[in-house]
Amino acid sequence: GIQVEQSPPDLILQEGANSTLRCNFSDSVNNLQWFHQNPWGQLINLFYIPSGTKQNGRLSATTVATERYSLLYISSSQTTDSGVYFCAVVTNDYKLSFGAGTTVTVRA
Amino acid sequence: DAGVTQSPTHLIKTRGQHVTLRCSPISGHKSVSWYQQVLGQGPQFIFQYYEKEERGRGNFPDRFSARQFPNYSSELNVNALLLGDSALYLCASAVSPEDEAFFGQGTRLTVV
């Protein structure tokens, strides 16, 4: 099956800092989603981004499908940005294959 | 509009017992998928149902089964529970399998 690798595994930021999370995938994908998992376990949709660039407030994402990677940018980080960020890709079987996640800790 | 709802939110079961988890998709969504997330890992695909038919199954034993009802809600059943089945079980819904998926809050199952 497809391999999804996220880096870095852990990220510690000072409030106000910017950061970039990366997702590499091993095969062609139909779609890609970024999620933020809150401390209670719910996966919150951030971006649905099979290709191109999208922005939502302080967050933006870019997917370069031909080179098999996606980036999630967090600008001016806040303590509420803490949590685990997951990248998940969809292939021809239409199931989501998740990476292992990046754990982000934002310190005040 | 209501999001994806799962019940119960927490559950404690004994080894060997059976458990049923329930999921109601977002109104208008016909695709429901189930995922298992153990601590420290990303969610793993268990089942996908679309228009009441099984469209995909992950690498899980036959103790795991699911179904989708005419109203598109879904149940996940696990028989002969093992300690290793302790996990967060997540349900996702989408308009169709290739569309954006939205997740419920999950059911946290503890097997003792």
C-alpha cells in the first residue's frame, strides 16, 4: 500500500513563531487532506487539497502532486495550535491512508 | 447542521465480550468509513460503506464487521474482544467515497 511519511515527528514552537510541516507520499493520489487532532481525539478538517495552494487564516497548505508531497504552514502560532497534525491521502480505493502525525507544542 | 455523531463516547468492556459502535453521518452523506486509532499512531482504515454496500475492508480480522442502514447510519461490531482492541474508533462520512471526509468525535473503547 501507499506510504505516507510526515516530518518532523515533533515540533516545539514559541508563541508567534512560524513553522512548516511536511507530508511525503509514495504513489499517485486522488486527494489529500490535512487534519488537526484536538486533545479529545476529534479530527478537525484543515484542508482538502489534492493539488495547488489554499489558505485559511494563519494556516496555508500546498500540494505538489507530481512530486508527491504536501506542506502545511502555520504562521504566528498560538497555544491553541498545539496538537497532532495528520496528513491523509486517498488513492484509487478511496480509503484514507494516514501518516504518523506531527505533534506540535506551542509554548506561551 | 449536525456533524458526524458517534455513540457511545466511552466504553469499557471485558475480554471476550462483544461491542457495537454507532455512527450517524452528516445529512446528505452516503459514504461512511471506520478507522481504528491506537495511542501514538495515525488512524488505520477498517471499513468503507457507500450506498449500503461494502466498498473496502482494511487488514483487520473477521471479528470486525460493519453494516450501513437505509438511512446511511452505520454500526461497527467487534466480537471476542481482545486487550489489543483498546483504541479510539473513528467514523468518517462523505458525500461519496472520493469526496472530503469529515470525522466524528470518536468512541474510546477500553478492553480490560
